[in-house]
Amino acid sequence: MKAKVIVMPKQSILDPQGVAVRDAMRHHGLPGVKSARVGKVIELELDGTTEAQLHEIARDMLSNPVVEDYTIQIQS
């Protein structure tokens, strides 16, 4: 099984990297960029792992549940 875990800052958390990206894009001639959020994507190739185990790994190891949310995309 292949899976992507997408980890992003929670909407209620200030994202200084996203602010820096937004400001840089505006500075380079894209004034229409209203916001940007910066996160990470982890691609996993798994064998014998259940979706419940994958959620546990994403919650406990790949993200910080205090300030980040994650989503999982399972690919065949």
C-alpha cells in the first residue's frame, strides 16, 4: 500500500512560513495571493499495515496534534 500523509498547521495557529511565502509572492508581482500555508507531505510505502495503524503513526509520529492537523491519502 502507498499512502501520503499531509501535515498542515491548524487553521487557528499562526503560520510564519506561510506569511513569508505570501509576502515573497506579493513582492514578486503576485498581489492577488491572499494567504499561504506551509506544511509537509510524507510518502509512505507500507506492507501489512492497517489504516488504523497508519492513523496512529500519523498522529503520534508524523504530526504534532497540538498545532498540526493531518490527512491521509491512500493510493493503490
